[in-house]
Amino acid sequence: MATAFLFLAAIQTGFQTFSALRGMASLQQMHRTGPHIKKRPPRQPLDGKPFAKGVVLKTLIKKPKKPNSANRKCVLVRLSTGKEMVAYIPGIGHNLQEHNIVLCRVGRLQDVPGVKLKAVRGVYDLAHVVKKNQ
């Protein structure tokens, strides 16, 4: 009867009374369970693999965050893993268009949010940077 009354009181007054009744863990319980370590989700865009092949879906121009100002050339890529991600194209100029094949490596672009991959120049359809003649 007393437990039913406590349960009804906890329901009526909210969760605060129920947690107040529970109390702290004893030293023996804390020693037995060990320290509470929070599990964080892994930050691996390619699931631990160094490279992934992908097909270009769209070429994009992204703007960087506040102190910087430039147009960063990016592509939306459907990777062989099934993910669709944005990859940055390093260097000056590129020849990419839709349906081209690129190799992507892990490399975050610090001043553009959401860009966690970089395209590798000179592999598949993405050519090397063309040297300017003077």
C-alpha cells in the first residue's frame, strides 16, 4: 500500500519527487561500476578508410566563414559507400562536371562548414593543376 502511495505521489508531483527518493550512489556502487565515460559518436567521414571513389552529382561554390572571403570550388559526390558528401577541389581551376569520377580523401576544409573531404588531383577524371606559362 505504501509503495502504491509513493508511486501515485511521484506521478502527481512529477519526476522530481521520484528522483529525490532514489538518492545518491554509494561509494561501493561507484567503485563497482567504475567511472562514467561518455560515448561520443566517431568523426570518421569515410568510416576509417583513407580513400573512396565517387561520382560527381553537382559542382558547387561555397562561401567560407566570417573572417575569410573567397569562393571555394566544391562538388557534391555520391561515394562508393553510398553516402552523398561535399568534397573540396584543391588548386586553381578544374574540369569536373556531372557524372565524372573522382577519388576523395579525408581532409576537412576548416573555413567552410560541412566540407569534410578533399578530391585527389590527377586521379580518374580530375586532372592535375595546369601550370601557367609566362
